[in-house]
Amino acid sequence: MRYTQTTLKKLEELFGELDYAVRYEKGSFQSGYCIVESRKIAVVNKFFDTEARINCLLEILNKLEFDPAALSEKSRELVGKWQNGSGQ
């Protein structure tokens, strides 16, 4: 997987399709992020570089339960690639 702004943008759009807001803020997150499930917000440490942000969002994505049918076809393909570890 390439750790680029484009990949980060695709991940952010995917979270939008899942009705999750992605925010970058400062905080003392033990894992670098936190999930506010009741409000569908994923908060990632704003001091992280692009690669760390992508890794956090992928980790969050793997923890979320969602119906892939709710995603666009393009997003379903991306989720399949990311979850299989084959990258972009």
C-alpha cells in the first residue's frame, strides 16, 4: 500500500459512507486514536504523519462492524484490498 494523501482521502471518504466523521485532534490517546461509537466519530492524533493516520484508520476500519453492501462498489473493492493486505 502506498501511504499518500490520496489513500488517506479515499479512507476518509469510505468512513463518510459509513456515516463516521474523521477528525484530527490532539489528545492523549493510548493507541493514537479513539472511537466515539455513540456519535460515529473517529478521532486520530493530529500530530501523526500521513502513514500513521492511514494505519490508524485501517485499524479502526477492521474493528467496525458494517454491511459492505452499504458501500459503493469502488469502496467495497478498496476495503477488500486493504483487509487482504494487498494495498492500493
